[in-house]
Amino acid sequence: MSNSKIAVLSEGALCVALSMALSWLVVFRMPQGGSITLELVPLVIFAWRRGVSWGFGAGALNGLLHLMLGGYIVHPLQALLDYPAAYAMMGLAGLWRTWGKKSAGLIAGLTLGGIFQFACHVVAGVVFFSSYVPEGTNPWLYSVVYNGTFLAPKLAISAITGWFLWHRLEKLEKN
């Protein structure tokens, strides 16, 4: 694995491009935003291979691209929380790079990144989309349930796919 900046930037660009392509292959789309895709897998693998700071950068770039290519904006802070900040959280997968069991570290990183991405979406949902909450419903509960409905399956599918892909990548690197 080459650690030159050009190699890392090239790998990051490829992972962001693959993530964007996978974001258009939608398994399920929520009515008010959010979908189940495999877009997190390349971001997590990149963060796991290259570390937290590179992972944050690739995730934030991915979020900015999502924003530019059809993001829903009601407020600048909401745009920041729902797009670059939320996707940058996948960079946290890099915290487990040194684990002996690499696939376990990948899944742990995806889980941690997913929790923080979920937190970004929940806060944005409460602060900026509470007008969509049915009368008499707690906005925090509504945002947690709404965002969890698509993010939990997205993370589960990404973890399974990432686990299989990681084993294939390890074999390729050995050759």
C-alpha cells in the first residue's frame, strides 16, 4: 500500500466516485429524504485503510457532492449537518485501523461512523424539519424513528457488504 499523497488522493477520489455511483442504486427511498444504498462502503474502506483525517476529507467531499447534485436545503446549517458533516463521520472508521481482526475493526468503524452520522441527521431533523412532525408527536422521537428507519438497514447492509469486500481486498493486496 503506497502512502504517497498522490496515491492516497487518487484512492480517495476513486472511493468518493464509487460512493456517488452507489448512491444512485437505491434499494428504498424515504418520502421526505433518505435512502438505503451501499454508498457508505467505499468511504468506510478508504477511512479504514488511510485513517481518520483522510476519511473525514473523503466523506465531507462526498457530502458536498450530494449537496451539489440534488441536496435538499432549508437552512445553511441543516445543509452542513445533513451532507458534509454526516458523511464525514464515516471517517471515524479509521480509528480501528490497528485492530488485529481487520474485518471486526471495519464493522466497528462503520458502526461508530453510523452512530455519529445518525446524530447529525437527527439534530438536523429536529431543528429544521420539526414542522413535518404530526401534531402531538415529540420531534426528537419522530426524528430518531424517521432517520433510523433508513439508516439502520443501510448500515447493516453496508457492514455485510464491507465485510465481504474487505476479505477480497486483503487477498488482492497479498498478491
